[in-house]
Amino acid sequence: MPKPYFLSLLLFFLSLSSFSQCLTSLPPPDCLGTEPVVTDGETLNGGTTKWYYGPAATISTLTLNGGTLVVCGDLTVDKFYMDKGTVFIRQGGRFVIGSGIGSGLQLKGDCSIYNYGTCEVRRNLSLENNATAITPNRVVNALSSSVFKMPNQYFVINNAYSWFVNNGTAEFWGIITDVQAAAGSVCLGNGSKTRMAILINKVANSYISPSGNSCVNVYQMSEFYGKLTSSPALFACLGSGHTSSTSCIPFGCTPNNWGSAQVFTNCAGCAAITALTIQFTSFTATQETGVFNKLQWQVNTEITDGYFAILRSADGENYETIDSVPVKQAIFFNAVDKNPLQGNNYYMIRYINSRTGMVINSKMAKVFSETIAGFSLYPVPFDNKFYVGFIPGTHPEKIILTDVSGRNIRIRSIIREEARLVEVVVLDKIQPGIYIIHMQADNKNIVAKTIFKR
């Protein structure tokens, strides 16, 4: 194996261990016009590489059994079998996998398709269970100019060592990430566009967008058994006819579980997102006083119509509207959650244009609220001080801090009545670990809670 290929292969396997970027494609072999040419009916075994040059042509049968095919021209193979091996489609080249055998093409392991030009698959394509960490399946749409087309076919990932990468434009009838697929099995590059009628997701965080903004356009139906993504850089463009399945709820699905994706409804296509005048540019949620959670967000242009709905969830999946903020001619907005949930609070802002019906979701933001019997503690863990927030009727008359053996720790308490807040400064030098805060309210109730020193 030539040295550049060895280095590229090494870098490829290293990239499989990290989601900091999508795995990269191996560089394609040169097309010099002097290499051996593929012929109809061949089987390309390991160590064999064949090229195709020239204008559009169709051959009946081709089998890859460990060999390599390099497409430099416009080739259609009616009956294409791929037990293992590699296909490279060069820039300017076009490779069509015809519909000549059965209902689908199965890549069962050690199969790679690297598309630098145009690849069209005219039957269902599945990445199957025989793939391993050493012999994975990968389909890579390598460049921003690359086109991968399956407009009337399903693309199925049902193996933990199988990946689809789109850096350009891809079109499917549907993508199914099955329960055997891995998180990050669909990796979308910066500026990529992926269009489909149907999206079915059965594993959490199967889609990632690690290097920048990407767009997924779903125009007919979606079904989720796990949240789609934790990547706020993924933009979900939902067509006006899109619905998310609810009939599967008894079996564990959660409709419209797009995760951290920014969601646009009534969206004509990925190009429409780039043309939208309104987009979220930032969204943060912070626990400012230990009692309230402050939400702040920014849009990229002044808006004068519609309103913002404040959505909250305890699990990051099932949201409910807790408040609304009317639109004003501004780009900065804020809101306060005065009664946060105990534990995790997930927030999302939804802009609703009351005139056009357009709905745009922000990314998700998370706050952890430690609340006990009318009190809340912040921050958790603490450094050398922490805050006790309280609601009316639970004014803390006495606060004691001890270690787990019951030894008192010296503290100084500063009451801020207007903020319904007590600042607690730790005077003793203490080690990181678990401590216990004891509080007696003016209603004589006594509560105790563990708190962690960083």
C-alpha cells in the first residue's frame, strides 16, 4: 500500500473515535487514462483496482469482492454486488447503481463509497450487521459540490460500525437509523443539505453537525424513538405537510423529538432557511439568584410581529409552555422562570409569527436547580460561598453548615431581603467533598441537605 494511503487510512481510523469532526474520505486515485479498465461481468478481488473512463455507458454486472473501482467518467451498473471493497467517484464523474437485482443493496462490512462527484442509487441501500470496528461500512459524500441521490429509495443504518457523511447535497426517500446504529452515525458537514420525505430515528443523537451549520429537510413524516441530535448547529426544515408520528406513542416514540436542533416549520427547503430574515443567534439560561432562572436570547434582526413562547422540560424531550413574551422592535429579549423545577430544567424559545404561521425553535439550554422545601441552593458544587434562595413564608432564621461527622463549619450569613436571598460565606478552610446544610425557617420547619464543595 503506498505511503499516502497508509497515512490517510490511519487518520481515518483515528477519526472514528471522535465526533469533533466527521470522518474524512480517503483521497481518490488519479485518473491518468493509462490504468486498467473495468469490463462487464468482472469480479474485483482484493488487491485489484479497475477504472472507468468515457461518456455515459451501462454495463450489466459488476462484483466487488475486496477490490477497488475508480469512476472517472459516467458509469451505470445494472446489477452491482458489493461484498466488500471500495468505490471512488472522482470529481466530474457519475456512478449509478441500477435497480437490476432484488429490492436492495446490502453493505455487510468493509465496504466504502467515497463520492467526490455524483452517486445515484436506484434501490434501497442498507449498512448491515457484519461490519466491525476494523471493517466498518462508510458512505461519504466528500465535497461541498458532491451529490448523493436516492430520491425514491430508503437508506438504512442498522449497525454500530456504519456511517454516512454528507458534506454536500444528499436526497433520499427516507433515512432510517435503526436501534443497532451508533450515535453520530449520520454526520453532517458545514453547509450540507440533506433532503428526505421520511425520517425514522431509533437511537439517541444519531445525527451530529460538529463543524458548522447543516440542514435536514423533512417534508412528509418523522418518527422518533430517541432524540435526533445534541447539535444546535443542525437546522431542521419541516415542510408544510410534515407530521410527526403519534400512533407509536404506546410503543415508546416521542413525536417531534428533534433534540437541540433549531426547527423551522412551513419550510420550503434548505435554501429557504438561508433566506429567512429571522434566526436565533444566541440563547442562554442561568440561575442568577438561586431562586429564579434567567433566560436571554438574541435574534439576528429586529422583528415586529408574533411572539416568543417559553418552553421548559424536565427531561429535554417533553416540553410545555410556561410563559410568553410579546415581540417588540428589538433583537435582545429576556424572561424569568420564577418557579423552576427541582433538578434539571431544559429550556427552549419558540418564535411564532402570528401572521404567516412560521415557527422557529431555538437551541436548548439547561439549568440545574437545587430546590428543597421552599429553599434553593446555588451554585452546586460551590467554591468558598453559596446562596440560599427562599420564597415568602420560608424565611431562613438559622443556617448551619457541618461536615458529614457533624462538626460545625464557621460561616457568615448575609441576608438580602429584597432579593429573597442569603449569601453564605465559608470562613473555615475546608477540603473538597460532601457537607450538610441545616436550615430552620420562620415557620419553624427544619430541613437538611447535602451540598458539595468543589
